[in-house]
Amino acid sequence: MLVLENLDQPKPYDAVRGGQVPPPVGGVVLGGLAGVKHRLSSSVSEHRIAALKEALNYGDAGLKIVIKICQSETGPVQRAASDLLRERLSAIARERLQAFVPASLDSETGADKTQKILQNLPSAVSEKNSDRKLAEAQLIFETIMQQMQPNLLLLEALVASVEREEFTSELMNLWDLSISEIQEPLKEMRQAVGSAISAQLRIQWQYNQAESQANQWQQRALIALEKGDENLVRHAWVRKQIELDKVAEVKIDLDDQTVRVETLNRNLLALESKITEANSKKEILKMQVHFAKVQEQINCTFSQMNNIFFRP
């Protein structure tokens, strides 16, 4: 999926934007994607539909705009957005399916990609093992998420635009391909989140240990006080304070890692929910198409029987 930079810069197919008077339906607007968004704010459906067609000239950013219109509106603009999405998806399907290479033939495995990611980690990350593990997990998660964006965008477009009548075998194959290409990266993301959780648990264990040691020195100080052993009391209180300082220090790391792990886990759950929604929509559409064909066959059979038995 092409990602364009400087989307607000004029393009060869742009013209100069004038004042507040709506441009003609067939006209184009200076200002790149900003100009397209300006026209989409029009109250005239024809102007907005023309702007939608232009939006698709701006790669993923324009595709997201069309998807949003398809998801949030009704009427002729929404229908035009759906038609545009299906046309674009069909073109992408033909291109991707022709160039499809099975994952097993890919020379670079998921492990190789992960190793490349880890090799790019800053050296400062190695100061603390738990911090390093969490930093690795975050970097792997964010990098793989970026790699998955084209397929996720295709799935979102398919879910938003395809209905039973337009659920062609071409689009179904694109749907299956997009989901299959997500599975291995998704597995790596789950492993990354699991590694982050393990790092958090190690910090939690360190915190619990320091807190337990502080409590033990507290008890020893009380026992020494009862026995009147002032040297042991002073020693115990000093050790208790050392452990309390460690507790405070580890608590800062623990709170920070807890927030980061919760964010990773929340993002993973949101991603899995989006993929599950796409899978469910596809299966529902497949069943609808199947039952529609069965019903068509039944109607055809009854029609033939009527012609045979009730023909004048």
C-alpha cells in the first residue's frame, strides 16, 4: 500500500482553490488532501462525491477518508464511497493475487525480522534486564503493527463496503489473503506482549522481595528493642531504611512498566477484536451468498415444475 508524504502539497491534478463559492462538480482543488477535505465539507452531494474520487489519489490517507464516509454516513455519498472502495479493492485484489508468494517461500522468516528489530535497539537499553525486555517487546509490537497496517486497512475497507450482492470471489480471496498474512505477525505480537508481562512480573517480584525484607528488619528491630540490644536496633533500622529506599525505587519502575504493559495488552486486544470482526463479517457474507444461491436453485426448480405440471 502506497503511503504518500506531504499530502497537503499541490499535485499535478490540482487546480487553484478560490474563495468560498463551491467549485464545479468536475473541478479539482489546490491544497492536496486538505483541499479534498474542504470539498467534503460541502452540503452538495455531487461536490462531495467528486472529492471522494480525488481522495483515492492520496494513498492510505485518502483511503481512510473514504472508509470513514462509508462507515458513518447514509445516502448517495455513502453509496458512492462503497462503490469507490469496491472498485479500488478489486484492483488491489487483482494486483496482489497475481503477485502473491506463499509465506513458506519467503527467504526472510519471522525470526529473522525479529532479530533485525532487536539489533536496532539502543545500547542503553541493556542497563536493566526488565527494562530491556519491555523495550524489546514495545519495539517489536510497534514495528510489526506498522508492517500490518496495509492489510488492516484493506480489512477495514472490506468490512465497511462489501455487502452480499458485491461479495465476489475476487474480494473473498483478497479478504482471505489479508487475514492469512496477518496471522504470523499477530503471533509475534502476542509473544512480545507475553515477554513484556514477564518483565513486569519480575519487577513485581523484586518489589515484593524488597517490601518483605523491610518488614523483616522491622520485626528484628522490635525484637532487639525488647531485648535492650541498642546496637542491633540501630543496625536493624538502618537495614530497614535501605530496603524501604529500594521499595520506593522499584515502585517507580513497577508503576511505569505496569502502564506500558497495560497499553500493549489493550492495543493487542483491540487489534484482535478488529480481526475477529473482519473474520465474522466474511463468514456471515459467505453464508448469505450460499443461502442465496440455494434459494435461487429452489426457485428455479419450482419454476421448472410449474412449467411442467401447470403449463396450459
